[in-house]
Amino acid sequence: MTTPGALLRVTLGEELRRTRQVQGRSLRDVAGEAQVSLGFLSEIERGQKEASSELLNAICGALDLPLSTLLMTLGEQLADAPVLGTVRDISPAATPEVAAA
């Protein structure tokens, strides 16, 4: 399900949606129980918005899904996804803008 180079928010949203659908629950039902707007929960599920840790905990509570289980699942999915690029080591000497500051 995870696409190459997937962002955490996309993978998280996919997993939350999958869990909700497996439970046969509506977006409205979960949003109400988690006390989040339906539109915002929809954006989280589509990977367009990031949830705070507090909100993520409320959504997991509404889904009766331990946050630790969700995080382990995401870790496994992301570990299998290929990396698109790497972050180079940035030191003040390697970056003229930083060295000049």
C-alpha cells in the first residue's frame, strides 16, 4: 500500500482510513467521537494535513486502536518503502549562507 518515498502523513492517513473502513465506521462517526471536524479528519486520511500527537491520540481512541500499534505498523510500512533521496551532511563550512552568518 505504501508508495515509494511515501510521506509519514500519507501512510498514516491510509492506515487510519483502512482501520476505520475495516470497522465499518463512517467518517462522521469517528470524527464525532474524536471531537475533530469531519473535514479535518478527511484531510488527515487523505494525507493532506498532519495531526498533532494529541489529535492523533484522540482519533486512535475513537478507533479503539492503541497509538503504539499504529506507530509500529507505520514503522514497518515505511521501513519497506524505498528512499527517494538522502539528506546531505550540512555543516557551516559546506553552506556559504551559514558560514557568512
